[in-house]
Amino acid sequence: MVGSAPQTLVMKFGGTSVGTPEAMAQTALIIQRQRALTPRLVVVTSALSGVTDLLLNSATAAALGETEVYNQTVQTLRNKHEAVLKALITDRARQDEVRGAITLLILDFANLCQAIGVLGEATSRALDAVASIGERMAVRLLAAVLDNNGVTAQFVEATRFIVTDDNFQSAHPDLAATQTATRAVLNTLLDQGIVPVVTGFIGATRNGVTTTLGRGGSDYTGALIGATLPSDEVWIWTDVDGVMTADPRIVKEATTIEELTYREVSELAYAGAKVLHPKTIRPVIEAGIGLRVLNTFNPDHAGTQLVSELPITDHHVVKSVTAIRGQSLITLEGRGMLGVPGVAARTFAAIANLGTSITLISQASSEQAICFAVPVTAAEAITSALQREFRFEFERKDIDRVWATGEVVIVTVVGEGMKSTPGVAGRIFSALGDKKINVIAIAQGSSEVSISFVLKSEDVRPAVQTLHDLVIKKDESK
Ligand code: ADP
Ligand code: ASP
Ligand code: MG
């Protein structure tokens, strides 16, 4: 197991850590062992892997009148949870109790989908109600499995204490209200030696309406609970050996990064490394508590430890490479643009009004253009909005055109050492140039911890692989 034992600890388990009977058994074992060492232990869990996608896809299909999709999902959800129930809960009465609770939640899901079908529309609020069901089923199952293994556990729905605004699908927590409520609910259980098993991902408004923190948001739940209790550490248990030099699904030689600064991991998370939700980092930094990423299926591996500072050595120059797919680069250009006040402000305000976040802003060499990346799904709406916003400037020919590329990717290279090492950008460009990979746009993070490139979609794998070779080359020169 990992290091010396913290006295108060939050352990978050992702979907793959609870997705099958074998995975859930492994998770229960990790919790059981840790409980013997840590007197105040909080567990946060995601829905079983694939469940959130199933729920959301069914709700979206219901809005289009496709009722057979959610009927099929009802069956899949039953089978998926039943498999764990049968394999890991021996007591028949307990099995029946949990099966009953899960059946009711699945019924809620079917009713919500039916209502969505009648309305012909799935609002963000309805989608959050649907999505929350995955985690609500998972906590009941995991708490019962723990009880079965002799760990006194109690499932808890985070709607009781993660207080958010009503920005459905990406709700923002009210930190003060959340802190008071979290302490009240969880300390009561911890004081009695009970392990709370908390739903990741979800919260509720002050009026009790269910919200979610955004896809992958269970990591954020873990961090919020850790920061508010506060715990000594937060451990994120996933299906790989910590944060790696690249996504191991793309680069098979990717290796674990033993230590990473908070700044580096923030850049990585924002630049698409799915292993950690980007919002996870801030609460733990502010609370000054430790954060680790560990592998449920290889629990003796030390994983990644996040730290505030690291001595900069040349070996740390390029530490990790990551990519965000499905982007479009939008350019607003015109020779008269320099004379028009507030073009950038108006551009970004128009986009913010559509509720879209900008993934990257490029430092265009010519000041006659503004260039930024957004999810490709939003590109058309954004170009139309900009055409409306600047209709007079178009008429006066101050702005010539606004256009969006087809699908592109953003590849980002991260490493604190880039700040103090001249020539890194040059090395990166030569490596891409050698492979005939064309760079469409560039942005350097203001913190100089990262450099991002916009590339054609088909270049993502060769680019990530090529840039990853730079990480390996540095390591070999140690
Ligand atoms: P969980 O269900 O545990 O939250 P996720 O699927 O959200 O797991 O995140 C883990 C996945 O993140 C890994 O399986 C891996 O494919 C992907 N990933 C992407 N970039 C990285 C990286 N730099 N290091 C580790 N994993 C990464
Ligand atoms: N279950 C949610 C999702 O799939 C939250 C999470 O896994 O962190 O997005
Ligand atoms: Mg995740």
C-alpha cells in the first residue's frame, strides 16, 4: 500500500474501479485495508463505467421520440448492477434491500425519460436529474459490499451537502455553504467510525434541485470534500499507474510521472489529460492538502504525487504530452480591425453569451486577426453570432471575414522546466517538422509551463508520439 497512513483521508474511485464485480471487489479490498490504517476515511465513487453515457444518451434519444433506447437501457442497468450484487453481497436480505433501492432508481430514470419524450426536449436540468442516477445507484452498491466485508459504511448522496448554483451540467459550488453542510453530514458519520460512501459528480441547488459538476466531475467532488473537512490527503484511484507521460491509450511506451507540480498537472488537466478533472486541483492547493493518483488494479504502485514545487533540472523540461480532440479554429480578420475599439472584448463576450468556453487563444503574429479554438460542435453558432455582432464593421469593411476550420486537435506539451530552458520550442518544432506535421496555430501558456499547437485531426497520433519521444530522450540522458 501507499506510504504512511493519513489520519483523515478521502479516496475517490472512478467508474472503471467499480464497473465490474472484479473491479468492485478490488476497490472494496483497498478500502478495507485502508480503513485499518486510517480512522477517518471518506469514500467517493463514480457511477459504474459506461453508466453515465448510457443514461445521457437514452435521455437524448427520448427527446427525439426513440423510447426503445431507454427501455433497453433499463435492462442493461439492471444487469450491470445485478452482476455486482450477486457476486459480492452474500446476505440474501441485504441483496434484496439493495436490489429494491436500485430498481426504484431505474424506475425514476424510466419515468424521467418518458417525461422527456412527452415534452420532446431534454433540458440541462432534466439531464442532470437523469445523470445523477448513476452515482446514486453506485453508492448503494458499494456501501453494501463494504458492509458485507465487515467495514461499517453508509451511503450518502452529495445533494445533501455540495451546494451549487443552477448552472446545470457544470454547476459551481458555493464553497462556504458546502463547507458547513459537508462538515455537518460527514463528521457525524466519521465520529461514529462509519465510512461514508459519497456520490461523486452531483450536488444540489439551495432549493434542493439536483445538479452535476460536469463530466468527469467526481474527482472534483473528492477534492471539495477533502478541502472542506479538511482531510490530510485526497487519493484519486483510477485504472492507470498515475499521471503518465502521455495517454497510455495513444502512446504505449508512456510511463508514470512520479512527481508533478500542481501547475503542471493543472495545465495537463485543462489540456485534455482525462486522468484528473481540471477543477480538482484548486481546492487542494488552497487547503494545502496532498493529492495522489493511484491505480486500483495495481495498488502497490506509488502512482503520482502532486507537489507544490520541484527542483528544476533539465530532465524535467518536457514532462507530458496531451491532446484535446474535436476542436475548430475560428479566425476573425480584417485590415481595418486595428482601428475598431474593443474587438477582442466584443468577440469573447459574444461567445460567452452562447455559453461556450474557448479552449485556446492564439497569439497571431499579425494584429489584423483574432484566432481561437472552440469545440467543433459550437463553431457554426459562434461564426453566426460574430457575423451578427460585427455586422456594421463588415459593412464598413473594417472586418473582412470570420471563418472556422473543420475539425482540428490541440496538442499540448507540459513541463515547468520549459520556463528556464531556452530552445525548447525550437526542439519541438524541429521534431514536428521532421515528421512533416504542419502546425496551424500556436499558444504558449502565460505561466510558460505549457505550449499548445493546433494540428489537423489526422496528425494527433503521430504528433503525440513524436513529442513523447522528446520526453523519453531527455530521460535517457540522465
Ligand atoms: P476514472 O473512471 O477513474 O475517472 P478516467 O477514464 O476519467 O478514469 O481517467 C483515466 C484515463 O485517463 C486513463 O485510462 C487514460 O486512458 C486517460 N489519460 C489521458 N491522459 C492521461 C495521462 N497523461 N496520464 C494518465 N492517464 C491519462
Ligand atoms: N460518472 C460521471 C461521468 O461519467 C462522473 C465521473 O465519472 O467522474 O462523467
Ligand atoms: Mg475521470
